[in-house]
Amino acid sequence: MLRLSPFENLKPFSLLVLFIGILAAALLLSSLLGILLVLVIWGPDMLSIIGETSQYANPAVIAALKMLQIINQVFGLLLPAILFILLARLITANAFSLNGKKAGLLILLSAAFILTAQPVIGWLGDLNSRMELPAFLSQLEEWFAVQEKQAGLLTEAFLATTTATGLLVNILMIAILPALAEEAVFRGALQPVLSKLFRNQHFGIFAAAILFSAIHLQFYGFLPRLALGVAFGYLYLWTGNLWAPVTAHFVNNLLSVIAEFLFRKGLTDVNAAELGNTGNALIIIPCVVGCGLMLTWFYKNKTNV
């Protein structure tokens, strides 16, 4: 007979506090590990310049930042989230399984869903960029703008590669690891805990999606990330399989990596920032309908996937 986990019978709020504590400790330790490796590999001078945006043209700085990013994703997010999920027994083994008869269809439709959603995501991003906060929040809006600019510069520096090795590193760092780590954190751990806390699965999905979007600290990308978080949440709820949102998340990020790579190679005129952007309602409306139909399929087949 299986023994009860010491976390299994904790109240939802206690589970939430515990998970936040585990994540905070893991991120602190992973950051310290990253700093130690930077010191060993590049020396103390690197630490003095690594946070300066003016140094983003320096390949060594970008290499160090990429290493830190990968370490934090693996040791600060992915592993502690999986550990918490297993200890709290939030999900069953089926959530990690791809052995079902419809596993291939699950992956295919999850990928097709996010591909179809690209014009909708682009439209939401454009709508978000036009938003302005009230005058009394002008200082907060200025802070958002600074954070957005810095994040944009760092993302651009990360994506600035035309080599096969650089492309593979970016696929790992921007597509594979974030899909695994962020879905483990927000859908695998937070969503079930928040659903128990609010005693409502839909509230849990939206609460996890709000946190998912807010944690990126990019106000002008809040709406599209919120929409993605909600979609990923329902994919997980209706399939009971974490690979559905992981696949959608991976494909979404992969598209940006590939688009920027092809743009910098001179093979396309569309870069990552412009991917999916269109103001054409004749494209957006059919994509909304297509996404709705696929989500309806997931809902109607939620016990059979």
C-alpha cells in the first residue's frame, strides 16, 4: 500500500505557500550556482558587466546570460516544480503519459491549435500595445516601458544568431526548457493548487494564467500571454495530460526562434516580433473559429484523450 506523502493532506493555502517557498529557495540556489560558474568560466570581470544592456553585443556576455537562463530554468523552475508535483501528488501518472491510442492526435492538435492561434495572439499583442494606464499610474507605466525595452533588447540579443549551433541552443533555451519548466510550474503545480484554493477549476485556470503572464514583467505583452495561459490551462484540464500545453507552448516559442533565425539569414522578411501580426479580419476571424473548434474537440473528448 502506498504511503501518504507528508504534503498530500495539506490545505490548499499551505500548499501554495510551500510551493512559493520551494521555488524561491530553488531560484536562489540556482542563481548562486550560475554566478559560481560564471566566476569559474569567465572570471569576476564578467559579473560587473553582465547586467549592462550596452554589453549585449559582446558574445561572451550573451553566452554567460544564456548559461544563467538555462540553469535557472532547469534547477530554479523545472526540477523543483516536478518534485513538488510528485510530493503533493497533484496529478496522476497519466498526466505524463503518451502511451494512449490518441497520444499522437493529442500532440498534433495541440500544435495545430497554437499555429492557428498565431494571428489572434498577434492581434492581442497589437491591442495590448495601444493600452495606456490612467494618469495617476504614469510612473508605473514608465517603469513598465523600461522593463519592456530591456526585455526586448535581451530577447533580441538571445535570438541574434545565424549558426546551426546558435539555433540549437536557442531552441533548447527558448522553446524546450520554458515549455517544460513553465508548464510544470503554472499548469502542473499552481493550477491544481489554485483550483483547490478557489474550489473552482475555472478560477484556478485564470489565476494561474494571470500569474503566468504577470511573472514575465512585460505589460505590453500581458494580454497575449494571458490568453495563452488560459488556453494552456484548458488544454490541460480537458486532456488531463501535461504534454498538451507543453506541446502548444513549445511550438509557440519555436516559431519565434525559427522566424528570427530565417530573418537573420535573409530567407524571410518576417522576424520574431512581426510573426503572426496582421490587422486583417479575414485572417483573424477564421483563426478564432478554428481555435474554437479545436478547443471544442478537446472538451468533447476530454474523457477519451
